[in-house]
Amino acid sequence: MPLTVPPFTQFQGTLFPLRGLWNATPAEGDRFINAEIDWGSQNTSAVQFSLSGNSPVALSQIVALYVDNRRCGVDADFLFPDSGFLLTVPGRAQGLFPVLTNSLMFYCIAQGAASIDVTILQVLNSLPPPIPLLPSSAQTSAGVSGINAGTNATTPIIASTISGTINSLSINLNVVAPAPASLTLQLIDGTGAVLWLDYITVPTTALNIPINLSGLNLRFRNGVSLVASNSGGVSGGSADSSAAATRYIRSSAIVGAITCSPTGSPSESPQGTEMAGPP
């Protein structure tokens, strides 16, 4: 099959070769440093790392970064100004990455990071061999059912010891011959933050009301509860729900039979991925 090249122009910029350091033996021996960025304590969304000059860390070169961004809901960008090299580690991801730089200074940028977000990294002066990590099976599920939708109540659906991100939510509200009324459903986390809210007008005839939402990216802290508020005469009924959350737990909501199913595990036992191994 012939290769067709579209119209092009010759690159006119100056090309400067830079020395690759992956196979260079550091004079100080194999070393790495640890750093944890608590984005909630930062005044900006960017942090500079400088390992030369007055830095107490004695590294002669940077050849790789091990980044654990699983506790952060946004991408973390690592920019090396001397080479223009940009490494982007997605939110909720981790890995060992070689970097292209001859400098000891770089920036970490996390645009839109929330106060609960944390990025952990190790800066390496040598490149360890990659090893596979088996994925963890730390996903669990739980359910709540048979809850009376006619009663104003709050039902925990994710334990207060867990923080994470809800990706999708499904609620099946089964109304049995109610009087005219309206029903308010809310997802509230352990800090009192309202993650999701919906107002439902309930007619006088029995019916089934499905609610299916995806792509939510609702970050929560200290668990999640479903709050049902009945402003009329809903006299009975129930709901089944399921919600998928990133690396935390499955749960369910209030209003009838409810099942919330977040995907993943608590932070102390995070979901695994296959990647190059840490140092």
C-alpha cells in the first residue's frame, strides 16, 4: 500500500541535541526523593521543584518520576522548561515515567484541583527496570432496600470512613397510588455538601420513575447519604438505585430499595493497575 504524504514545509527551527541520562550512572548512587502535594494547602495550582542551589537534596540528575495521582480527581502535568518536556498523569492514575530533561528544576500543575486532592511523587536519579503489578480486587458492594419514600429520612449509602468519586447514579422510584405531592432527593456527603439534587412531581396514579445519570464525577468526603424530603402526601412506595464511584465502595440510597455501586476501594486499599513498578 503506497504512503501518501500531504503537502508539507521543511522544519526551519534549530535542532539542539540534548544528552539522555537514562544510562548515566549518578555520582551519588541510586537515590530518589519523596514529595506529597496537598493541593488544598496550596494557594495556586502549580508547584515548583528545584533540586539545585540551596536544595538539601543531593541529586545530580533526574531521569524518571513515579507519580501516584490516585487521590487526585484532575490531571497532574509535570513540565520541564529546559527541554519543553511535558508529562501528563491522569486523575486517579499512577505510574513510573522516564522524563527528558538535563535540569534539576520542574513544575507540577493541577488545574482545577479540589481541596481534598493529593498528588504523591518520587523523583528518581536512575531508572529501575519495569515490573508488572497485579490489579487489586478491592471492590465491594452494599445495598439498601424497602425504604418508605413517604417518610422524610436520611439513609447512609456509603460508609463515613470512605471518600471518593461517584461516576454514575441510578434510582428506580416505585410510587404506589399516592396523593399529589413532590419529592426531593439529595445526595449529601459527610461534610454536608450537596452532591446531587432532583425534584420529582408525583402524580395521583401509581407509576415507576427511573433516574439514570452518568458522567457525574461527584467527589465526596466521609461517606454519602441519600436524603428524601416529601412535601406532599406520598404514602408509600420504594426505590432501587445503583451508583458507580471510583475506587471506593458500592452503596445505596434512601427512598425505597436503593443500591449505590461505586467502583473501587477505600484509599487505604486503592484500586490497582498494571504499570511499571516503583523503585
